[in-house]
Amino acid sequence: MNSVIEQYKLGDVSVQVVQSDRPNKYTVQCSNNHYKSEFTVSEYEFKHYRRLMNQRITEAFKEAKEDGETS
């Protein structure tokens, strides 16, 4: 089982960062009550571009929620 590096909330989005099977890579798992997303980042990206990553997660879930409401 991959170990959890960190977990936190971005509004209603739960974010869990786990060690990937690939060296120096993390898997970022995001979910709220309706949507799920998962992507891989390098250790460097996570440590140095975390703020940007969190902004993109927040925007993606906001857009998905808005798209879901108009359907």
C-alpha cells in the first residue's frame, strides 16, 4: 500500500497525496461528493508549485460543479 504523504481540504474538496509506485512521484487524489480526480506530480512540483496545484484543483472542481448544474 502506498503511504500517505499529506491530506487536507480545499473547501469541499478532499485532497490526499500518496507515494506513487514510480520513484520521486506522488499521486494526488481529489474528491468531493460528486467528482473525483487523480493525477501524478513529481516531488519537486509538489514542494515548489503546491500553491498553483491547489488553485488548479479548486478551479477544476468549481468548473465541474458549474457544468453539472447546467446539465
